Amino acid sequence: MIMTKRFVTLLLLAHCVVLAASCSTPKKEKETYYQNAMEYISQNKQEAAILELRSAIQIDAKYADARYQLGLLYLKEGEIKNAFAELLRAGDLDPDNLDANLKVAHFYLLSKKKEESRQRIELILEKEPSHRDALALLANLELIEGKYDEALAALGKIGEEVEKSDELLNIKGRIHAAQQQWDAAENAFRKAIAVNEANFTNYETLLLLFEEKKDQQKSKIILDDIIEKFQENPKAHLLLAGYYKSTGNKDQVAVELQKVIELVPDNPRFRLQLADFYQQNSQPDNAEETLLKARTDITDNPDIIASLATHYFEQQEFDEARSFLDELNENHPGHGTAKLLDARFLLKEGKARDAVTILKQLNTDFPAWPPPKFYLGVAHYSLGEIELAQQAVVSAIQKNGQISEYHTLLAQIFQVQGSFEDAKKESAMALRLNPKNLSAAIILSRALIGAKQYTEAVTILTDMKSQVPNNQEILKNLTLAFLGANEQQQGEEILTELLQLVPGDPQAIALFINLRYKTDLSGAESFVRQQMQKAPADARLYLILGSLLEKQTNDSKALIAYEKAQEIDPDLASPYLAAAKLLTRLEKKEEAFAKFNDMIEKIPDSLPGHMGIASLLHVEGDFEKAAEQYRKVLKIKEGYSPAANNLAWLIASDPNGDLGEALMLAMTAKQASPDDPHVADTLGWVHYQRRSYSLAIAQFEHALRSQPDNPIWSYHLALAQKGNNNKEAAIQILERLLERNADFSDRDKAEELLAELTKA
């Protein structure tokens, strides 16, 4: 067949296309992408270079050079995770790429993966034993692991360059400093500055050395030098602010922070830092001014708005706080501080269970953020969930142990549990962090009293009284400390001072009666009536009066006193029980039932009505129905302390009772009424039934401090001492109890226990 000229031409063209296609191989394409990338890098076109390198890697996933260059670009762009991944792959694909492996070793060391870092360094040094940067990194690694001789040996292999490099001199100085070879460390750091005066880090490490030595004079000299040379560097002023803070010069701290703001006015972090400083130093007006100016200068910054909302909340300006919080939630939904403040508002409104839901989610979303953990502890504590509260607060302290309030709450939890040694430790830590933390100081004094370290408690409380002379808590605890130390006259003097300051204080009156009118019932009655004239609206005084009237067999007037207490304070449990016991003894329980049922008929959710019926059932011995009634009360008002306390007692006294539930209920009551001796007795009884004898002893002793002659509580204390293998202590308690109390409900049991203990 004869081919035409046109056909031959077409055939040749087709052949050329095939040749061209066969010449464009994957290897050539990936190299083209790589070269394009290198050209873009030279032109500082990072994004284009990244795209080209990715294309090259798509063709050949094992293209080590492309991965290396891509890792460098990611590093330059601040994409650390991607940079590490690419450099790691490059180093694995090409062990001869020493720079890739060195950077991977750096990443590992920063991530505290020391063994992985060491392996990469060793790989480099096998190929190049004198590799300067690998030896420097090895010196750092040995320093971190505390192998100081090995660290110096690594620097020694570098040779004379160490004395010419500020970086290497800096490492050498840190090795000496770690060994507290202060002169050698200072010499190395000063040489580093001489080698490179422009490197801020050299001055900073020397300053850190002086701070470690607590040499304020040299610290100030080097700081002045830093400020002179780096006056436009914000970090220089931050370091100076830190120095002034450590020396207590608060005014200069604010001055230096203001200078930082002037240098970087668009950075909100430093404005927030200044506002926080003002807040911590009780200058709320300055904090507010700083935040409002920040809001004007840096518009719509969520952190500034959040700080304003928090500021107003903590100043109890709740309308302002709510306004900023609403703005934050509207414009920046999901902001962490907004959610935290939502939870704090719920806590303020008594909706702790709802707050728990928010705080748990915040802890999931921000696991390293301490405040949600702390406020979760607050929420659990308010619900009486003491163990959960403890776990949450401990977690907050693990993340940031420098917040006084965190340690204060943990101390309070230990105090409620009767763990006085732990309470002492945590309250002391809170005071070290903030010497003005009055709550922590009071908890510390209570813990000392609970641990029977009365002399120490007197010393601390006397000092506190001189600083805060009219604080009721301090005076009450000082009274208990004096009485515990057998200094009755001083205790009575403080009680008198307390009653002048707070006329009608029930705890002070109870203690005063025990001291002054132990055997003079009519004198005690007269004293209480005098105090009632000064505090006619305190239900607890009518309860004390009723008890005294009963002891004088003036039952009708006693009943009137109990009814008056119920009328004044329906939330107080003791008057109901006292009235129920008296009515039962007088065989008027049907009359009492009718009265309380009338109250419920008029007001179905009447707490006094339901509590009255529960108390009558309780005293009558119908514990199952009484428990049902207390549960009904708790449905009407969740966490209602009187019902929680009495139900806890019933559950703990039931051989088949849920002691975990009893503990939670007793803790709820204790948290609401930490000084109520009846609540302390209930919590002690729960601990006793759980065989936590030392905790039980602490609570029974707490109850007896207010009413030392209470025979039932003394019997309970003897039981706990026996359970705790304190036989002699139990015998002494029982002998005193039976000697001074002719009759009480558990006398037979007390006699049997004494006989059992003295028989052996």
C-alpha cells in the first residue's frame, strides 16, 4: 500500500507525542515540582513552595529532600505539628540528613521524650562525632537529666569554640548553676554577654541566677543594664515588674506594666495582666479603668469583655456583669470564660446541679485550665458531695498550686471531714500564698483546736484578734482555745467581749452557761432572758430557754418557747424535735399531729408542717415513716439541712442503712451549719457506723465543745474511742459521764460498756 504524504505527516506527529509522553516520567515531574518549590523559596513565596512540595510528595511519598524542605517551611510558618511530622519522616528516610535528625531531636527534647532525643543525637554523632550542634543538644539533655559531668564532657568535645560562643557559654553557666557553683555560673554568663551583647537571653539567664541566689542587689544592677540596652523590648519591662513585685514595690510594678502596654498597645494580654495585678492588690477601681480603656482601644476582644464581666461579678455588680456576659455569649458563643461565668451565676442562684453540668464540660474542653476544676469543687461542696469536691479541688491545685483560695477550700473540706492535720497543712499553705486570707487563718485555728493543740491556737488567734479585733469567728475560736488550754478566766473574758459585740450569740451563751451557771438553772434562765432582750429575733435563744425550762419541769412554758423558735426560724430543726419529744412525754402527740397537718392543709409545701410531722414520727420511734417524711421535705427543698441531718441519723442508725447516702446527707448539713453541735454529732455517728473512728471522735469532740455536759454525745465519744482502741480514754469518759448524770436515755448502755471495758 502506498502511503500519502499527509498520512506520513500525521504518523510522525503522533510518534512525537508518544515520545514526549514517554520522556515526562514521574521522577522528572517530582523533580520539577521540587525545583519550582526551591525557586519559590528563594522568592519568599512560602505558600506556593508548600504546594509544589506537596505535589512532589504525592508522586513519591519517600522523597526525603522534599519532606525536609516542607518541614522547614512548616517550621517557619509556625505549624509545629506538621513540621515535626515531615522532619521526622525526612530523617527516617535519609539518616544522612543530619540537620533533619537534629531538629527531630530538639522536638523530642522539648516534648520531654528524652530517650527518643538521645537516640537521634547518637545517630548524628556516630556519623559525625564532632558535630557541634548535636554535642550542644547532648549537653542540654544531660543537664536536664542531672548528669552534670556528662554535660560538661559533651561541651568539652566541642573544644575552644565553647569560650567564643554565647550559646555554649550559656549552657555551661546553666550546668554550673544547677550544681550551685554560683561563681563559675556567673562567670560563664558574663562571658556570654561579652561575646554577644545584643542577645537578650544572655542577660536574662544571669538575672535568673541572681534571683535563684536571692541576691536582690545584683538583680537590680543587671535589670538596670537590661533596661538601658533593651528599653524597647517589652520583656525587659516585664522582668523589672517581676523584680518590683518580689520586693513589694507595687507602685513600680504598675509603672513597668504600663510601659509594656505603651510598647505593644495592640496586645490585650498585657492590659489584662495589669488589670489582674490591680485586682489581686485590692485596687478594683484601677482594674476597672484599665479594662474599660482596653475595651476602647482594642474593640470586640472577647478576652477583654470576659475580664470585664468577671470583674463586675467579683465586685458583686451583677447587673453590669450580666450585661457584658450577654454581649460575650452573643458575639463569641462558646468562649470558655463566658461558660465559667455562667456556672458561677448558677452557683450564686443556688443552682449548683446545673453549674456542675457546665463545669464538667469545661473541664473536658479545657483540661489544663484550673478555675473550672475549682468551681466544680465549690459546686460539689455546696451539694454536700464532699469526696467529689475534694477530687475537683485537688485537681485544680495540681494544675496551679499558687492560688490561696484553692488551698482554703481544700482546708475547709478537710475541716468538715475532721482531718485536722490535713486542714492545718492546707490552710497554712493558703496563708503563705496570701497572708491576708482571713478564712484560711480561721480554718487553721479551728484545725489546731480540733487537733487539741490549744496553745498554738491561742497564739495564732490572739495575733489575729490584734489585727481584726471585732471578728466573731476569731473571738469564738479564741474562747474555745482558752477553754481547751484550761485557761477558764481568759475564756470567760473573751466570751464577755463577744456578747458585748454580738448580743445574744447562741454559741457564746451556751458556753457562758456551762462556765458560770452549770448548777444554777434559774440563774441561767435569767441570763438567757437578758440576752433575748438584746436579740429577740434569734430562734436559737428560745431553744436554749426551752431546754432550761424543761430542766425546771416548767413544761408548758418550755413548749411555748419551742413554738416561738419554730415561728421565728422554720428552717431550724432542733425546735421541732424538742417540741415533739416534750409533747410525746406529755402524751399530747395527737394534738401536735393535728397542728402540723393543719399547716400542711393550708400550705401543701409547708416546711414547718412536714418537719413537725417528721419530728413527731422520729421521736415516736416510727423511723420508717419519719424517713419518708424527711425525704418528702428534701423533695420540697433540695439540700434542706435540718431534714438532711435527721435523715442521715436515721439511715446511719439502721443496720441495713446506706451509709454512703447517710454520709452525703450529713455532709450537706455540716456544710450548711458547720458550728451546729447537733449536726457534728450526726456526722460523728455516721463516721462511727462506717468505722471511721478517728473522724467520728473529731466530730463528737466538736459537739461537746459547745455542750460539754451533753450525756448522749459523751456516750457516743466513748463508743468511738473504744472503736479506735483508745480503751483508757473511753473508760475515763464513761466514768465522768455516769458520775455526773443521774439519768439519760443511754445510761444503761453506758453502764454496760463501762463494765465490758473494765472487766478485761
